[in-house]
Amino acid sequence: MKASELRTQSRQALTQELAKLQSALQAVRFEQLASKSKNVRKLRTVRRDIARVLTVLRLAKPA
């Protein structure tokens, strides 16, 4: 997910995306704890996507 794509979305769409990513992060963590997931990079990418969404939300916030 690119930051430029996120900047074009509405605030409501970004909060929905954030909720979806946070639940995905929880699922990835449980999979890794249960040793079911071999893709350890997925955790990193989900965390970075969450950071991108939060950054765009904070930049869009009125001063």
C-alpha cells in the first residue's frame, strides 16, 4: 500500500482501513505464536502499513 494512494482516500475510509489492518496484525501474531505461518515478513509489512495510515490521518488532521 502506497502513501500516495492513502492520501486520496477519505478520513472514514482510512479509519476503516486502519481497523482492518489492526485485526490482520493480530491474526498474523497469533499465527506466528502457533508456528503456523512461515511468512515472517508479513508481520513487518502489516505494521508498516498501519504506520502509513496513521501518518496520513495525522497529517490530514486540522491544526
